[in-house]
Amino acid sequence: MVFGRALFKAQLNKRHRSASAMKGRLRGVVKLSTNESGNTYRVYYTLKCPKHIYVLYCHKKKSKHGIGIPAHQEDLIVRRLRDALLDCEDNKRGDFR
């Protein structure tokens, strides 16, 4: 799969060809997508914290129609993004968990 290489490129401040920035509520999140053996896999991560990549969610797409993210998955990604940003702020202050 392509995800390992894509995340490594993100660590080097480069963008993999399968990476795309999200819009709306998921602004600040990058989506990776790949097709393997007739299945689609997605990974969502953020680079908003310097020197850190937070992988927020990954899954195998089950729906055969529609390109959107189900609302419950989007809510989960938003919560994890918020937690990642809080963790990043704590690390800046030295409050390691």
C-alpha cells in the first residue's frame, strides 16, 4: 500500500500524489486514498503541529456509491483533530501527558 510512503513524504514536508486537503469542518486534514484489489482505503491525518503527524482515522470504504464521509466518521475526525491540536499546545508548554 501507498500509505507508508505517503506519510514518510509528509514527514519530509513533501506531498504524495494521492494526498488531498479537506475542506469545510475538516480544514487542516489531509486525506490519502488508494485502491487495492477492488477496495478503497483512506487515511486522514493532520500536519498542523510542527514536527508531528497525527493520523486521525483510517478505514476501508464500504459504500459503493458516494464519495462523502458519513457524519459519524466526520465527527470522530473533528474530535480527534481537536484533541491533536490540544496535545500539540500542551507539548509547546511542556505539559507532556
